Amino acid sequence: MKKDILEKGAIIQRDKETYAIAPHIPGGITNPAQLRKIADVADKYQAQSLKITSAQRIAIIGFDEGHLDAIWEDLGEKPGAAIGLCVRSVKICPGTTYCKRGQQDSVKVGLEMDDRYHGLELPWKFKMGVSGCINDCAEGCIKDVALIGTPKGWNLMVGGNGGAQPRLSHKLVEHVPTDEQALALVDHLVNWFKKQDRRCRLGKFIEEMGIDAFREEALRDFGG
Ligand code: SF4
């Protein structure tokens, strides 16, 4: 029976015959040339559909397995980490780059996080979000780690997830004043999670420990 092909980012479809892939589009920020290329590949290999995903990617859906290598070669792009135990995605809102309500530069910080962590192997699947203000259009409320912009910096949110046991994130640190400090905190948390030998979402740790004990434990060695 056909299965997902993890190393090629290919997901078996409901028909158990055809596959879908989703090229990595950091922050969902694309351009006409990339869109044309994706559309041309979908046409050439007779994909059934293109779908805009919740992880800000464009999935090419429903093509034959035999075309998989040629599709990646034509695209000249890397797979998005849509499956596997790793950092799956960093969802980014338009922030101060484009949005009139933006209070922090979510595009700059989010793309930096994408560059550092996208696809990084961790004990369990892990999602991130960066929103430029408390409207939280990148849905940091349901991400394992998220930064949400405020007039005074960033709120660091932890432990949110969707899925069968949804959890809303908790505010771990309020008003982190600079991008660098916010990124250092994210880095510390990712490394803390990496060292855990339990396989579960970050939110499960927080559920069991309580947010205050988690803060104490996870940030104990944080040097800033
Ligand atoms: S979260 Fe705030 S800055 Fe980002 S798109 Fe929404 S309203 Fe704009």
C-alpha cells in the first residue's frame, strides 16, 4: 500500500494512489514568478487541484507518484515541512511591513524564525506564529511558540495547539523590548523542548506543570 514519502514531502491522498506536495513559501510571501511556476507545474503534471493551506503554502494535489522527482526539479524548491516530528511552519502576519495596525515587524522576525527553525527535528511536531499586534492574525493563540507584537515589544506565547485536544497558548513573558531578545527567548525554548525525552506537544507540559512552574523550569537557565 502506498504511504507518505517523508523525505520528498509527498503526502498520499484519500484515493491511496495520488500524492500532494507543498513547496516551502516562508511566511506565505510569494511573487508572480513563483505563482506562475507552481501553476505551470500543476498544469504540466495534471494535478487535480491547487490548495492554499493553513500553513501559508500552496499545495499541489493529486498527481502520479512517477512525476514526483520531476515536479520538484521543475519547481526548483524545497518541500515545506508539512509532515514529521519537526518545526512544521512559522505562520506570519503582514505586521508593520504592510498592515496599518502593525506594532512590531512580524515579517522580519517571522522570516528569521523560519530560516532558523523550519524543518528542525524536535521530539514532537511544533508550530510557530508571529503576529504584529494583539489581533493575532497569525493565530499565535494555537501555536506551540508564538510572538505577538505590542506597543512595548513582544509577548511570548507558549503551549497553544489545534488538533484533537486543542489548547490556547499562555503568555510566558510580556513586552519583551527588542526583536533580538524575543528571538533569544524563542531559541531558548526550542532548545529546552529539544532536550525533553517525552513525545508530546509543548502545551501538554504546561497543562501538567502549570504555567508558573513551566516558566520557572523552562527559563531557569535563560541568560538573555
Ligand atoms: S495581527 Fe495585527 S498587524 Fe498582524 S495582520 Fe492582524 S491586525 Fe495587522
